Amino acid sequence: MAIALDAVVQLVQLALVLALAPLLTGFVRRLKAHLLRRQGPPLLQPYRDLLRLLRKEVVLAHSASWLFRVTPYLVFATTWVAAALVPTFAVGLVFSNAADMIAIVALLGSARFLVALAGLDVGTSFGGIGSSREMMIASLAEPAMLMVVFTLSLLAGSTQLSSIAAFMQSAGVGLRVSLALALVGLIMVAIAENARIPVDNPATHLELTMVHEAMILEYSGRHLAVIEAASYLKLLLYVSVIVCVFFPWGIAVSGQGLAAYLAGIAVYVLKLAAGGFLLAVFETAIAKMRVFRVPDFLGAALMLGFLATLLLFVSRAT
Amino acid sequence: MALEVLLWCAAALLGTGVASVAAARHRAASASVYGVALSATTIAMVVAGWSLLAQHPPAGAQLPLGLPWLGAHFRLDALTAFFLLVVNLGGAAASLFALGYGRHEDSPARVLPFYPAFLAGMNLVVLADDAFTFLFSWEFMSLTSWALVMAHHRRSGNAAAGYIYLLMASLGTLALLLGFGLLAGPGGGYAFDAMREAAPAPRVAGVVLALALIGTGSKAGLVPLHVWLPLAHPAAPSHVSALMSGVMTKVAVYGFVRIVFDLLGPPAWWWGALVPLLGGVTAVLGVLYALMQHDLKRLLAYHTVENIGIIFIGLGLALAFQANGMQAAAALALTAALFHVFNHSLFKSLLFFGAGAVLTATGERDMERLGGLIHRMPLTAFAFLVGSAAISALPPFNGFVSEWLTFQAILLSPALPQWLLKFLVPAIGALLALSAALAAACFVKAFGVTFLGRPRTPVARDAAETDRWSLAAMFAFAALCLLAGIIPGQFLDRLAPVTQALVGAHLPLQEERSWLTIVPIAESRSSYSGLMLFTFIALAAWIATWVIHRYASAATRRSAPWDCGFPDASPLTQYTAGSFSQPIRRVFGSVVFRAHEEVDMPPPGDARPARFAVHLRDVPWDLFYVPAANAVAFAADHLNKVQFMSIRTYLTLVFGALVVLLAVLAAWQ
């Protein structure tokens, strides 16, 4: 019975992340427009975009191979699974022991590997520039992310996200310098991984500094829709990881009943809104940096993660 | 019983080698040599696997060969059985691949006799149970592989590669010889049993560790002893490259494990700092060098250096934990290292097979002259893609599982009492993470530039799919890569007797776990289920495809690429291997490679083409090898004078030498 309930919760989570992901992106876009004193697109615009793309025909380059056509579905599936394994409104999901935090990071790595290959597939220079820079950014962002994971798992004694969330809710955690450093490092990685300002600009085309958009330049129609949905999911995933690890309050625990789950969902949506708000404010307040400044940015994130690990040995919680 | 069968297999391989000296020019020679090699290695693989599965007690045998007062000792225990499995699995696949690939060989007489002998040599190294047999087989393995490297000795660079390989192999054997001498002690017990009994003094043990690191590390490719490897491995025919990279480096790892974990006695804690540090540096430098290559086979060879680094990180952590009495953690680290040994032998062989297939189809190893092969060689491309994902440590493939286990071992390091280790091991974790991420970048480049895009040359445009034997070998290994990734528990349980014998503990058995989840320590701490992830991804992809095909527009039109409305006509304007790695070169290059770029941009109006050149330096080469070579040249130059002296000077020299010797003798007494 308990397992059946957990399975239902897992399915709800699977549907919830998919349903909320475009909303989060729409919210951030609208908020950014408001901060710039523009009207901005409606909140539901990303859903409409996806539906419109699904109705359009696909224009494939002559040189595109089967890999180019398969990649969108695999990328979407991988990202969706990764997002569904992060505890959002409840811990103790039935499948949470399939992957710990390292495996979730690696799953996103698989998705990126495929997108980068798709960027090279057609054989254009824009695709190549995007893939090349994406892999450069990833090669620094991934170690930084793993150092953050190290810090958290050394503290919580686990790399399992639900265990980390439970530990962070417990009384024993206290305020630590390491946690602050890890939070900053994680946010920097999240910004880089999601191609947000200052690392990349999600709103541009036709600009030499773009990274993620250049890789998927050749996609159109349903393929583009699926890829876009995957990047909405990725943004949601990173915000979920940050709130799950650092702000786990209000998250429902297995077997608490329907009311607790509903409250958990409500709190989760509020947390997402807060995360989106902060992201929009941050993006509006800062300028995009040159692509070769990005290594410094991510190097700082890596150092923060590493320092957070080392400080664990010499500091004590207050 | 099992041991006898294994020895007979090695003897059959040796016999095949001898027989094919005479018959190499015969039309059916290639098929029969590789056929016999395939059968012998398959039998040996099955026997070794069965022995590991049934957990036979160690068995020994003694043959009246070698030194008369010593004889040749052989032994089959869990560690030997595991490495024999790796060696013969790789050997069988390489032979299968060569059944097709070997037909294109233009000088079979230079390859056929040495190939089975090389396989026999590797088998004998692993089976040997005394220092003499071990060293003899080790040298035999080195020399036969050297002969295979020199098979195409007229091609530019191969002769130099063979020369450097020979020098480094001699250095390694010298170090091992001295190491075994120290282990045997003044009593001179050269059988491994006698060495196990006599634990050397701590200071001597430290020296033996250093010698073992030089001896086996030079064969495995530890930085800075790796210089020969990226030259020699690609020079050999591709199935031999696969064996050298995928299997022979594992034999070197076996040598290290046998000497340090089995013969040397209890480790000191500083070994656990030195070995992982070497491993971490090797991993990162290996992958960075690989990123700078545009020769497909050389890139793969540098990746072997990287993976050897990852294996040594695991081995070193096992030493650190064992020195502090943390047996369970040591078992985890050792299991991670050994599983990576197995995994790397799978995907590296697979990738070299793929490179060999490309080489046969196009005659090119240079990625800058390939491209678009996915259209002409779809099956090879698919197998190569699986290998690329596996080596880049991407789930759900096997490379991820062993690196994940290594990370889990690193996360146990705060319990170590030494402060140096506490601080060092997380830094090594960062190096490991960096190398994994860079490996993904490198294989996006390797696969993307070779197989994707548009063909850059006519040979790439007209390539044809490779033969069935080669494809069978590649797909068998690709399937194993996936299998070891989604049900790793079955593979990890087979390693339990090995770690039990070496560090006195093993991982909790994984078979009882539900959903084939692997749990290295405790469920609340960490768990991973490749099968579940694989199923989920497959299901999610199926749902997405179904929904899209049901509800979305299915219209598809082919057209010219969009490319921001600025399509370039020539395939030469695509991103190349050099341009792909340029951002990473800018990030790491100035420090790691002392890279400097020369841009020659003519002023407006000048019709001269603009030129761009990058100069990379191999820092370990400049730091260690150039001074050594200079010293040798200097000494040779000056000793040369001794050749042209008058008789009086010679007599004076002889007299002086005599006086010195007598003085030494007097001082000695």
C-alpha cells in the first residue's frame, strides 16, 4: 500500500515537473520584461510556443543524420527523468534510490553530450561554435558541481538527495561557512548550465557570443519543441535542486497524507516563484560577459566548492 | 585442472606463433592464425571466468623450465583469474576483429607470428608465480608488442616510436628486476610464495613501491612515464593497438596490484597519498593531451593514459584505507579500480576497433580529413558512439559506474586520520571530476569531427561500411558496455573474492538488492540503479515519441542547412578538431602546454594568406627526457675520446683502474 502511494507520488511528480517547467520560464521572462518596464509576453506563452512548434513542419538539412533526429527525444527523456528524481514537494519518492546527486549530474551530462553532437551533425560553423563552447563551459561547470556535491555529502553523510534534504531539515545542521560557499557555487553552476546571463543569453539569436542557441540552430518544428521543453525542464531541475538542498522546509514526508502533499506542492510552487523572481532580478541587474571570461567565473565556482569542502575539516557549526 | 588448460592455451598460442613464421605468406594464414587465436583465447576466457565464478581455491603448478634451481611456478587465484578474463576477453574480440581487418594487412609476415606470441606473453605474465617467470614473460610481452609496433616500420614516425618504446620498456624491466631483487632479499627466494612470507622493512618496502611504480607505471602509462605510449600504441595495426591499450596496460596494472597488494605486505599511509596524486595528475594531463590531438588513434592512446590515472586513483585510495585499517573502504576503492580495469578494456578496445574500421575504409587517421562517416558507415558509427559515451562516464553505460564507485570511495576519505590525506583526497576528487568532464568534451570532438558533419575529403565521401567480423567484435563489446552499465551488481559480485584475498574485505553482495540497485555501503548513503535509469529513459523517450507522432505534425522537408542564413559552400569551413578544442586550449593551454599562438595577419591590400600556428610543448618531455637524452649524448661524445688514444694513455688508464680497484678493495676490508 505504502509503495503504491509512493508510486502515485512519483507519477504526480513526473507530471508536475513537466507541467510547471514552461510556466517557470514564462514567469521569468515576464518578470524580466516588467523589470525593464516592458509589457512582456503572457505567462502562458511558452506553452503556446510549444504547441505552435508542434504544428509546424520540420526542415531538415540534407546532411542531417539519424542522430540528429533521435537526439531531441533522448535529451528530453534524460532531462525529464533527471528532473523527476529530484525531490520537489515530497521526499522518499519510490524511485529516488535509482540515482543519487552524482548520477543526476551525470544524466544531465548525457543530455549535453547528445546536444553537442547534434550541433556538429549538420556541419555548419554555428553548430560547431556552440558545441565547442558548451563543452568548454561544461568541462568547468561539472567539476564545480561535483565539489558542491562533495561538500553536501560530507556534511550529510550521503549523496542521496532525499537524505541530504532530511539532514538539512534536522536540528544538527546549524549555520556553516561551507554551506554558504556551496550555495553560491551551486547558483553559479546553475546559471552557467542553464545558459543564463551573464554566461549566455537565452533570448538572442544571431549573435556570436551565443552558446546554447547556436547548437540547436538547425532544429525546427517538433524537434525544436522537444528540445525547448528539455531546457525548460533543466531550469526547473536546477531551481528544484537548490530549494531541495538549501531550503527544504515544507517538503512532505512519505506517509503524511493528502493534505501534507498538497501543502508540499503549494510550498514548492511558492519556492519556484521566489527562485524565478531572484533569477529575473539578477539577470536584469548584470551584463553578459565575454565568452572567455566564463572560465574565470566557473573557476571561481570550482574554488568555492573546493574551499567549502576544505573548510568542513577546520570549522564547526554555530 | 583449470590451470593446466590455461597453460595449454598459452602453449597453443606460442605454437601458432612459431608455425606462422613459416606459413605467413600462405593465403589462408591470416584466417587460420586469427581463428586459432580466437579459439584459444575463448577457451582461456571461459576457464578463467568459470574459475572466478566457482571461487576455486588457489592452485599452483611447477614446470621444469627457466632457471634449473627455481623452475617455472604458475598459480591461478582470484586475482589471476580476473585479469586472465580481461586479457582473454580482449584477445578474443581482437582476434574476431582481425579475422576481417587482418585481410587488409599488406605485410602479414610482420604481424602474424608475433600476434599470438604477444597474447601468450600476456597470459603468462598473469599466470607467473615467481620473479623469473614473471620478468621473462614481461620481457617477452614487451618484445613481441615492440615487433608489432614496428610492423609498418617504413611509415614515418613508427621507427622512432619503436625506439622510444624499447628504451622505456627496458627501463621498466630494470626497475622491476631491482624491485624483485629487494623483495627476495639476501636469502634469494624468487618464488612469490617466499616473498609473501618475508615482509621487507618499511624503508625497503618504500623503495620497492617506487620501483614498482616505475616498472609497471612505465608500461601502463603513468605521467611522466607515458611518453612512449601515444607514439607506440597508434603505430601498430589497429587490433594490436586495441590489445596494447585495452589489455597490455591492464597487465601492467596487474603487476602493480600483485607486487604492492600481495607481495609487499602492509602499506604505509604515505603510499596512499603518492599513488592517487600520480593518478590524478595522470588523468587530467592525459585527457588534456588527448583533446589537443587530431590523429584519431593517438587521441585514443592519450585517453588510455587518462583511464590508467583513474585506475591508479582507485588503487591508491585502497592503499590509504588499508594502511589505516579501514578494510571495507579499501575494498570499495579496489573494487572501483578493478571494475574500471574491466570497463576500460571493453570500451577502449571497442574504440580502437572503430578507428581501425575507419582506417580501413578511408586510409586516414587524421580527423581533419574525415567527417560525415555516419552516413557511409552507420553501424561502425553507432558502435563508436556507444564506446564514446561509455568512456565519457555517461550513464547508463559502464564507465559511469566505475567512476561513480571511485567517487564514493573518495567521499569516505574524511574518516582518514592523516591531515594530508584529508586535504589531498578531495583535491583528487576535483581532478577526477575535471578529467571526466574533459573526456566528454574530447569524445564529442572525436565522434563529431570524424563521423558527423559533411565529408571533408573524397576518401571520406566514398567510404564503405566495414566487414562483418569487425562489426561483430564491435557490437559484442558495445553490448557488454551497456550490460555492465545497467546490471553492474552482477559484475561487482564477481570481484568479491579478489578484494577479499587482497584487502581482507569485500563489498556487500549486490545480487539480493531489489531492482538491481548497487549499494556500496548503505542504502541511505548512496545507491545507483543503471537498469532503472535505462528503463525510465527508454520509457520517457517512448512516451515523448508516441505523443509527438500522435499529435504533432509529421511533415518533414529536406533543405539546405539554415546556418543563420549564411550557409558556407565548402565542407572545409566546418568546425575542425583544432577549432573545437580551441576554447579549452585557451583555458588550460598556457599553463599545461606552454602554448603560444602565432597569428600572421597581412595588412589590408596584401594578397598573402593569413596564417595561424599554435605551438604546444610537452612539458614532461622537456623536463625529464630532453635533459636525460642530452646527458647521454654528452657522455657518449666525451667517452668517444677513449676510442682514439695512444697505447701509453691506455696503459696509464689500465694502471689507474687497477690502483683504484685495489684501493676500494682495501677500504672494503
